[in-house]
Amino acid sequence: MWKTPDLPYQDLPALPPSCQVETPGVLKATVAAGRALARLDGACKRLPDPTMLINLIPLLEAQASNEIENIVTTNDELFKAAHGALSEMTPQVKEALRYREALHAGVRSLDSRPLTAQTAIDICSRIHGHSVVIRDQPGTYIGSSASERRIYTPPEGKEVIWEHLSRWERFLHADHGLDPLTVMALAHYQFEAIHPFFDGNGRTGRVLNLLILIETGLLEFPILYLSGHIMRHKDTYYERLNAVTRSDDWEPWILFMMEGVESTARWTMQLVEATDDLRGNMEAQIRQLNTRMPATEIARLLFTQPYLRIENVVDAGLAKRQTASKWLGDLAEAGLITKEKVGRHVIFVNDRLLYTLFHTPLPGPHLG
């Protein structure tokens, strides 16, 4: 509990909190969120090729997480840039792509070491595109830069911040009996309260959320669009973070995060079902159009690389360039995909997939 936002919160309490955080309401919410995650994880593992989700969901996550920090890109330009179909990238697009790479690098790091404070440093460095250090100068605060009104001042002093990070790290791997989803919610608050970097704390913390879910075995791949929930309820997100700091009001914060996990897991399940149907329909239509075309493989390519080049078909070993060009041209002429000119290159766009991806609304909130 911290009632003096103008002063650094040096004695930030360690986790878990002294109060009971897994209330009946929280336990009910973690069960619902855990079931939704389990259904999603199982559905992803049953897919013949989960590459589409692994490629595309982190892009949406990157776009939303950056937008929370007012770094705005459109889905269209971000997806084009990620697939080499954008002639010139804005700084905002480059930042979003670095976020996606930071997420994937974080997932890879779990193969060789547990989640640590060093993981957070590595993630933040990748997000920025250069090495970052733990804050070693005073003056950082959260609030209005115009009025200099402070809502919260995080701990100051490199040694103090490192001590808080060490406690945060120990909490992640301690045998405290808490549900892993509760651990994620508590750890996210704590990391944002420590605010260890000069910039990039929010984005780093949101990558860490997904890594916690993967490390604890709740997800195999980073396919949860959790930042989409946070973006849609940005004011509530900050209000409930601040309520924990001001009055140890943990339950509403944890419930907010559980609602986000459950709703975005359900959204991804809906997307899995819709896109699998689309892929099956695309495969059948390709086969009907040209029985000599490898319909299954072409459809799979179009759903893992929605901005497809002739070279992608060639590199996949499906055809030589002339044949690949004819196949894609025929599909575009039949209206199954769209042909676009980008600079001197031609790309073929799976509009059906992108429309479904961009226009499948997140489930409505149950937030009070």
C-alpha cells in the first residue's frame, strides 16, 4: 500500500502478498481461464500445421501491446512488413516487428534457462534494438509529463531495483501453491511496479506474461492475444494496477487478468475453427480449379504466409518458377486470392484469411 505517489516506492512488498489473494471469486475465474487455455492449447496441437497461429498471433499481440504505449500501426502495414510486402517501413512498424522478435526470442530462451530478470533485460533490449540497462538515475515516474503530476514513482537506485527483481524472480519459481495464472497476474503487477527500465517496461511485462504461461506448461506456443484485451480496456488496466498500489486491492486486478486470458483464449479458438474451415474450403476450390496443382500444400502455404510470393512456392519445392507463377495467377484470376504489385515485385494475398483475422471481434467482457 503506497499513499505518497511523489515518493519512490522503495519498500515495495515482496510476493506473494500477505493477504489472501486466491479468494473464491479468483479461484472460480482461474478455473474458467485455465479451461479456456487448455482447450486452445489442445486445439493448436491437433492442427496439421500450427505455423499460421505462431506466425500471425504474435503480430497482433505486438500491434496491440505497442498501441497501449501509443505506438500506432495498422494491421495491414504491419502484416505486409512482416512478410516482405511493404516497400518502406515506418519507425512504428519497425518497433512492432522488434516486439514480435523479442517474444519469439523469449520463447526460445526457455529451452535453455528458466525465466529470470536477465530474460527481461534481453527482451527489453530486443524491443528497443539496442542494449538496455537497469535504471541507475532518479527522476522516473508515471504520470502526466505536461503537468508533472505523479501517479506513481517506482523504486530508485540500481541496487534497490536489482533486489526487487531478484525477489520477483524467486517468486516465479517458488513453491507457494498458487495457481500459475494467479502467479502471472501477481508477477505482472510486481514487474510494472518495479519499473526496472527507463522505457519499455509495459511492453516487456506483456511479453513476460506469455512466457510465464509457456514456462508453466499452460501453453506450448505464444498464441494468446492478451494485449488485445488490455488495449480494449486500457483505462481499467491502469486503474486496477493503481488500486493494488494504493490499497492492496488485489482481487479486481487478478479478475481483470483472468477475464483477459479467458476471453482471448476463446477468441483464438474461434479463429482456429474459422481459419481451418477457410483452409479446407480453399483446398477444395484449388483442387476443383486444377487437379494437377498440389492443393493441400498450396492452401497450407497461403495460410502460413498470407502475403505469398512466387519464390515461396518454389522454395517449398512445389514447382519451378514458371509453373508457380501460372498457378498463383490462375488462383488470382479465379478470385481465390488477390494479386498486388509492391515495387517491382508481385505478391499474392490471402484476403479471406486476413479479413477473418482482422475482423473476428474479441468476446464481450464480463468486467464489472
